[in-house]
Amino acid sequence: MSIHIEAKQGEIADFVLLPGDPLRAKHIAETLLTDAVCYNNVRGMLGYTGFYNGKRVSVQGTGMGLPSHMIYASELINDYQVKTLVRIGTCGGLLEEVKLRDVVMAISASTDSSSVGRHFPGMTFAPTASYRLVQLASANAAKMNMPLKAGNILSSDLFYHFPEEGDAYELWRNYGTLAVEMESAGLYLLAARLGVEALALLTVSDHILTGEHVSAEERQLNFTNMTKLALSLA
Ligand code: HPA
């Protein structure tokens, strides 16, 4: 048991998918895994362990934002010896060339969050994905005919902005940042600090420039294809 996860030792696989939404964890366990068993219901933050193509994998909801995500990732690594963590989530497209439904692979994750910045006063750290996972995901995506947009993303603490901020994303766009979400930089920081491997795969569910967004149904379908790519990394 850890503070936020009630699993017993050994109940969590060393490869874990991390969706933000706990009900997505449940859906993945029920539709893509075999022999899935629920190991966590503390705060309704569901976690399951099952099998995908014979490989033992877990899927754990994390909630939204760096602080919540980092609580679950920390406990999985420190208390349950998890070695590979793959975030699967949605993002808002920032650049014109990033289209709705695209799958974005975050090679790096910039952030405005003090959850990262506080550790490097007056300096910057570059939260970076595992090169092995980047290579493997690229190769597997090509086999699955799934185009990937790979590059830097922004992990922001804010979903809603006040109008006086103006275009909160212009700065990031000027530096070629592909998309915005709210967790990956925290995951990459922990992976670096604690010596494990991490990657974030994100589907573009809405576009910041155009305001368009995909339907709930499509969101699910796109998500399933991306989840299969994430599971292929186990
Ligand atoms: N902002 C932040 N996080 C997100 C967004 C967004 O527009 N879309 C999906 N995750």
C-alpha cells in the first residue's frame, strides 16, 4: 500500500499506462486487456493489471495536472518498483501543422509549472522522453501506419486563462511547441530523477488556434488506436 494506491506488493506490473481519466483506465482494462484485475479504487482513481499480447501491463488513472499526475507516478516508481511509464492523454494543438486527431509524441515537455521549476532556481531543466521508448514508438507506429508528430510540447498548470494574459500560447508557438497538455513535464522530471523510462503519447482533441474539437465518439476511437501503440511498447 502507498498513500494513494491500495495495491499489494506485486499487484502492479513494471510497465504502466497512465491515462488522466480513471474511467479511461477502466475502459482500457475492459476492452484491450485480458484477465484484468482492479487493484485501486482509492479516491476513485482506478488502476488495473492485466495482459496485452501475453505481456503483463497495468493501467492507472492519474487525474489532471502535474501535481496529481506526479503523486501517482511517484508512488508507482517508489513504492511499486514500476520501471516504464507511458502517459496516454489528449492535448490542444498549438501550431497550424498540428491537426485534430493527430498523435503527438512528446520528445520533450516544456512547462510553466513550479512542480518542475522549483527544483532549478534561476536555471532550466529540459524534461525529456526516454530515447529507447521514442525509437520503439516510432518504429511501431510506422508498422501500424500511424503517422506521429514528434517534438516539444507544453505542460501547463492552467487550462483556463484570464483575458488580460492575451494569447497565452504565442510565446510557445514562436518556439515551435506542438501542443499543450497538463502532465508530461512532471512525468519526465520524475523519470530523470528516479532512473526510470517515460514517454507521453497524446491525441489532439481540440485546437487552440481554430477552437475546433473532435466529437466524444471520435475522441474515443483515436484514443484506442493510440493506446494500442502505447501497449505495443510493453
Ligand atoms: N489545454 C490544456 N490541456 C489540454 C487541452 C488544452 O486545450 N486539450 C487537452 N488537454
